[in-house]
Amino acid sequence: MEITAIRVERKDKKFDLFTSLQGFNYKNGDVLVVSSKFVSMSEGMVVELRKVKVSKKARALAEKHGMEPRLAELVLQESDYLVKGVPGFVLAVRDGMIAPNAGIDKSNVRKGFAILYPRDPFASAEKLRAKFLSSGVKIGVVIADSRLMPTRIGTTGVAIACAGIEPVEDLRGKKDLFGNVLRVTLRAVADGLATMGVAAMGESDESTPAAVVRGAKVQWTDRRISWKDMAVTPQVDIYLRGVESEL
């Protein structure tokens, strides 16, 4: 495989995502990994914190976990489910995706602002794929974010949406090198591609919010993917099962 980061001029307001990613020689079979924050910026999913109205529930959450009240309000608005928090952070689940503070970030955005996840990341991925297809190139799209892994230091990547590829490969029923039948193994293809992209993009001032993965083994599809194809509920998740919700 080849993984190539794509450099883009810094953005600070809404813009056309497809146009911004031109200049690279895309080929059929490429997978384009795009930062979720870059997609959010293109869609105007940026909030000025001083304009956020804080509810009583948000104030209580902020006090309990040592958070800024306006940030706590945004976390409540962006979440389906809150997991136990730690000082400064609350683990939140939205559409099957778990992230500290619901993925809300104050980095790579102007001071005093916060950037949210795309409102409908799967629609964003499909729209971007369709624009490439109309230009004559068949690619897959993965919208990626960085994440922390339990007990590990540092960030890796996770796919919050994809289009054009199957996000998971079911290996159950196949045999391993010693003839043992695999009973629970599913390969997180989209998450693996997201990790490759995030590793190439970087996390600070690189100005490379996208990467192209060429030569990846994927299963192509034209069906519309949803978060239900990529996630399990907190009640059955091996890390979260049995953890009492904040809500």
C-alpha cells in the first residue's frame, strides 16, 4: 500500500470540500481518508462558545466533572448517551461512536470557538464519493477522527463514517493458520484505514487534513452505510457493558 498525505491551505470558515481536495492524481480504487474536523469546518459546524446558552443540567455536569459549562452544554446537545466522566472530560456516545466530550474539539479552530462532528457524517461521505464518481473516479471515502485507546498512551484513528466500501469484513467461519475456526473475528476495515490516514495526516500544524490510501484490500459497495454497520450498543460493548450511564 501507499499512503500519501494531502496538503490543503488552512480554512477557517465554510468551503467546498470536494474542490479543496483537488490537485492530487486520484485513481480508481483509492480510498480517501478525510479528517472529521476538516469535514465539519467545510459544513460550518463551528460554534462560538460565548453564544452557547447553558442549561441547569449542563451546569450540574460541568460542576461534577470540572468542565467549562458551555462545553458541557454542547456535550449534552451532541450526545445520545453519557458514560462516567473524569475531570475535564465525559465519555459520550452518539450514533454508536464513543468519544471524549462527544468529539467536540477546540484545537485547529479559532480561539473562543469549538468544532463539532459533522451533523450527518455518512451523508457527507456519500456526497463526497458521488462528486468524485461524477468526475470519473471511483474511490472510497473514510471520515476519520483521532481517538484514545483504553489503557494506551497517545492517539490512533477511528472511522466515524465511510462510503463506497464495506466498513467491516466478517471472518467468522474461516480458519486460522492452524485450522481453528474463527468464531468472533470481524476485521474493522474502515477503522484500519482511518488509522493509516491519521498517522499520515498528523495532529498539529501539518495542514494535511486528508490522505489517500492506495492498494488497500477492501470490498467495494454502492449501498448506503450507516453507523449500525460499524458499531455495537454500549450495553453489549466489552468495555462499556455494565457501566452505568450518566443519563
